[in-house]
Amino acid sequence: MIDALIGGTLHAAAEQKTGQAGKPFVVCKVRTPMQSGEALFVNVICFDKAAGAALLALHAGEPVHLAGMLTPKVWTPPQGEPRPVLDMVAHACLTTYAVQRSRKAQAAGAD
């Protein structure tokens, strides 16, 4: 596994699910741009409550940055050539909303 920080846009709205032990977790898919102009999809699962809540607050197409353990894999469509895909267990999430709240809090504290 690789400890990574990825950035991209939420491909579809995140979903909250419940595991076999009754514990909630969040899953989503993030579209990350590559230098070649193509995009790579990252399948994300998140067990952290704060990071999961941040993901659930986002809508499809909104920017997001995630930190966590990354595992590279290969996906082969039924009739096509293999493509790279990444799986991530996210433990931290940074959104533009979090940055805006932080800046407002700092500005309010400076007054």
C-alpha cells in the first residue's frame, strides 16, 4: 500500500453504508486528472467519522482532496483494454468548504 494524497472531483455523491458489524462507513468515487489529459478513477472507502461527514456533504463534481492508503489495481472492461484504477482507504478529507471555514475563523480571531 502507498500512503498518498489525491485531489480531484467527486464523480457521484458519496454513500453511507453499514458494515456487517453494524459500523457505518462512506464510499465514493473520485475522478483525478492526469498529465496526459485523461482521468483516473479512485474508489474510496472511509471509516473516519469526520472525513466521512465531509464526503457526504459534497455533491457530484465538487473538488476534494483525500489522504489515506492507496492500492493500485487493473480494471478490464468486458470488451476493452485494461485500465489502471486505484482503491483508497481515506483517513482525512479536505474540501473548499473546510478551507473557507478556517479562513473565516482566522479572520474573526484577528479582530
